[in-house]
Amino acid sequence: MSRALNFILAARRSEIQGLQQLESTCELVTRVSQLVHTLQRERGYSNVHLGSADDQCQQALDALTAQSKQAEMALMESLQQPDLEQTCAAEKVRLFNHIAAVIHGLEGLAGLRSAVRRRAVSAEASTLAFSRPIAALLAVVFEAADTASDPQVTRCLVALFNMMQGKELSGQERAAGVAGFIQGWFSPAMQEKLRFLAESQQRCFDTFLDFAPTDAVLAWRALQAEPWQGEIEQLRQVALRSSEQQRIPSSLHEPWFELTTTRIDAYKSIEDALTSALRSQCQYSIAEATAELDNHKALHQRLVDLENHAAGTGTRLFNIQATELDAAPAEVMGQQVNRSILDLVHEQNQRLLALHDELAVVRTSLDERKWVERAKGLLMQRHGVNEPEAYRLLQQAAMSKGERLLDIARTLVNTEKNRKRA
């Protein structure tokens, strides 16, 4: 039985090592969160600079750029250079690929910043260029959630990712709104983009509410009652009613930028609370697993003592059934320890099954996102449409067939795979 317990101890140690790696990943996610926020602010103000007639905005823009660079440096310092001679765990493959994409995207920001200051790039192109490294950073958070093995940590990561994604869509809406208001009117394509961004934000925040801890949900509810939420909606409606014939004051870009910045900063406060909860949950899970390992080690030592004929009676460590009073002490102890190990094996199996079921529930939202993103990409490539139009096609197909969006997306992707194989 000591060999069986050795494998139980090894399983526990592996679980603790996985949690420790997850803790380091969560620290990485915290730094990613900060960098995303600074890049979002820089992106938004870059559009203000591009729309202005003079350089009075450049000093403020330079300050935002400095903050982004500082956050970038903090992230890079937290990234350990991988050992190219050593293989890594399979679950790290995609994470490392995303990190490589982040580093590559950040390296291209120097040229973009120079072009923004020279006004050698349009507001739309600037927004798109800033959004690429931000998307790569968000992919790191998504990958962390998708590979986490602890259900409670995974719930926090899913809530955090959807909050960050919703905030990023809010940032894109801020940038798009600044460009339109400065122009004095919104084209039909720009209006469609505003609608798509608003709807996409709501989907992200709905998922956030499904997985966020109670404190974060209450903070979110409180934000919805803020007066600036209504003011943003009013300006959004002004934008949606505008046209080349019915122009609007370009000065509206200032209240739009200020209000949407207030909104994004408020979302960041919830994001910060989630990263704090994430670290606390990691530490709690590690402490809990370590305590159980210590308990198992104590049982292992008693078994070793028994096998060496040096065991005596003692306090039972687990739920052990009573034994006969007339049994020999060594026999009684042996029965107790053996029963403890059997109970422990059963308990471990039940716990792992429960963890698997919890993870399956949490990862449903992640799986849906992966299938929908793939399906949108196929439609954009096949029909030459933009992202909002691709999503509308998926929605229309789901409504007409009475099926879930996930099922439509999965069918589309699998059909494309089969077509390529044929």
C-alpha cells in the first residue's frame, strides 16, 4: 500500500506545481492588464492629436506614451527567457506563441508613434495598429483562462478576460467616436461599427457577470447607475443620427472622449479588483493543496513505521471505520492505515471528477468564443465582409434555423475543415 500512497503524494505534488505555475501566470496577467490599459489610453488620445490642427495635445500624448513604455518594461521584466534547449509542458505551447505575438506587436509601436506625431497616419489606421498588440495581450489572458486547472481560479480568469475584452471594445468605441465627432458626421459604416461595438460590449459584460465574484458584480451594478452612462448613450444616439447632410459640432469629440475615458477608468477599477481576487484565490488554492499534502505525508510516515514494525496506535487522520477490540495492535494499525489509503484514493477520484465537471461548465463560454471567432474569420475571408457583418451573418443563420450561435459556428468551421480534406 505504500507504493499506492507514493503515487497519491506524487499527484498532489504535481497539482501544487501546476498551481504555482498558474500563480506566476496570474502575475503575468496582472501586468498585461496594466499595459493594455495604458495602450488604450494612448490609442484614444492619439486620435485626439490626429484630429487637432496644432500640437497642443502632444505633451499629454507624450506623457501617455511614457506610461505605456513603463508598463511594457514591467511586463518584459516579468517574462523569463525560455530555455531553448529544454522542452516545455504542452499547455505552454500556445501561451508562448501568444507571448511571441505580443513582443512582435510591441516592437512595431515605435514607428506608429512617430507616424502619429507627424500626422502621417489616419485615425482609423492608428486605431487598428494600436489594437493589434492589445488583441495579442488579451489572447494571453484568454489562454491563461483556457489552460487553468483550478475551477475557482478559472472562474476569476474568465470574468477578468471578459471584463478586459469589454473594456477594450469600449476603448475601440471611444477611438471610433473621437474620429467621427472630429469629422463632424458618421458614415453608415462607422455607425454600424458603433452598434457592433456596443452590442459586443454587452455580450462580454453578461459573461463577466456569470463568473465574477459577488463584490465585482455589486461594483458593476453601481457603475450602471452613474449619470455618465446616460450621457454616453445620448452622444451615441447623436452619432447614429448624423450624416454628411446632417452634420454635428466637431467639438462634441471632447465630452465624448472625457465621458468614455471616465467609463474605461471605472472598468479598470473592477479589473484591478479581479486581478487582486485572482492572486488571492491562487494563494488559497496552493495553501489548501499544501496542507493536504502534509496530511498525506503524515499518513505515509505512519505506514512506513508500521512496515518497519515500529508503529503504535495513534490518532486517525481520516474517516476510518472502527476495528475489533480484540485485534492485535499491529493488525489494527495496518487495517486502519489500509482503510485510510482506500478512503484517500476514493476521495481523490471523486474530487478530480468534481473538478473536471466544474471546469467543463466554466470553459463553455471560452469554447463558444473560440468557435465564433473562427467562424467569423471564415466568413470575413470567404465573403470579404468586415467583423460586424460576419457576426450579423452568424446571428441571422442562428435565428433562421432556431439554433444556438455556438452550434452554427461549430457547423460552419467543421464543414470548412471537411471541404478542405475532400
